[in-house]
Amino acid sequence: MTTPRNTALRLVLVRRVSTAKQAVDGYGLPAQKADGQQWAKRQTEPRVRIVHMVSDGDEKGGKSGTSLLDERPGLMEAVEWVADGRADGILAPNLDRLARELTVQEAVLSYVWALGGRVFTADHGEHLEDDASDPMRTAMRQMRGVFHQLDRGLIVKRLTEGRTAKAAKGGYAYGAPRFGQVVVDGELTDEDKESAIVRTMEKWRDEEGLGIRAICARANARDDMPAKRGGKWHPTTVARLLSPEARESARQQSAAARAARKEAQRRERAARLLSQR
């Protein structure tokens, strides 16, 4: 897509935050907007005009840089502007904001180029379409993508190792605390009211010989023994609460369900990509 002389290049500013914390404390959306606008103001040949702005993620939740194009509503909107002729290309603060995985980065760039669009980042300028006569151009861009991906991998590695080390020392590492416990300053501690409910249920079981369903019914009949978040007790919940074996079984089932959902999402993603070929 060429731009007539003396006509401003119309770009869509693409922003992304990967976590809610990053939106507030890190390289947030306002900072990315400012960097993009400042870069655009400095451009004279060609002149640049930001005609639209999109974002993926906000202070309530981020959007991973490993997400594919069709999983990024903001980026998809930017591409649609290029496809419809309302914009000549896209602008991001850096390649990391487009994608943090090399394969995703290259897919996004190839898609925009295929539409006749141009791609710019505020820290580099234009990322020119691949040219067989200049293999270094592609290599240098992909090298930047490799380091973005490496940076993400190192962050995940540090978080995982930190959680593992903390758990090995008996500390609270991750996951929602079970009924009767809360997290205070990063450590698990007993919650007085909930712990009292657990002790009462144990007393009913050990001293009165009540079964799980009877304990559940008695607790639900009282106003001073609410379940988590004020709901009603269910026999399965009571069984997990009073039995370490039941809790471990539930944890394993939950892990298996998460793994199954992840595999289903992977297969669905692959099917979408194949259907677009």
C-alpha cells in the first residue's frame, strides 16, 4: 500500500498489557499511547497520523503476548481497519506489544503485509516486508522476537522456581486457600470463624458419629455456619473439608480438568488456523 506524496500515513495504534498489574504499575496503556503519539509527531517523511487506537487487556485483566491474532480483539480491529482501507498500517510501541512469541509475531506481520499494510514500532520505525535480496532484514527482526520470547520464558521460569521453593519450605505458593485459612502477607494463616466451623463439623463427626450428609444438613439449617462466600454446604464440599484424601483427590481431578481444557483450546486454535488456509 503506497501513500500519495504530502498525504499523512494513517496508522492504528496498537497497545497491549499482559496482566492487570502491568496495566497499573508497569508499561501501561497510557504510557504506550504517549510513546506512540510522540513517535508519530516526530515523523516528517512520510507524515504520520494516528487515526484510531485499540488495546488488548486493561486494569481488570491482561492479554497474553502469546495469544494468536484471532484471540486479540484489539489487534483484530486494527487489522480490519487496514483491510477496509481506513488505515494504511499499524503502529505499536515495540514488537513486544504486538507479540511475545516469535511465531505469533511473524504471523501478525505477514497478515498485515498480505493486506498491503505497513507495520511500524515507536522504538524502531518501519518493519519492512521480507525481501529475498536482503535476508539480514528478516534475521534481525526475528532476532528481536527471539529475545522478547526469551524474556517471557525467563519471567515464567523465575515465577515457577519461586513458587516451588516457597512450597518446599512449607509456605503458601499458589492457589485459593481452603476453607478455614486466609493469606496474610503472603503466608497462610487460620481464619478464626471458618476454623471454628471446621472444628464444629469434626466434633459432630467424631463425637456424634454423624455422616457427611447429616453434617451438611445440620450446617445448612443454621445461620451461623455459612459455606465459602456465604453459600450453602454441599456434601462433596464437606467431605473435602473433613478428609485430606478427598481434598487431594479433588485437587488431582481439578488439575486433570484444567489440562483437558487447555488441550481442547489448543485443538480448537489449530482447527481455526487450518480453516483459514
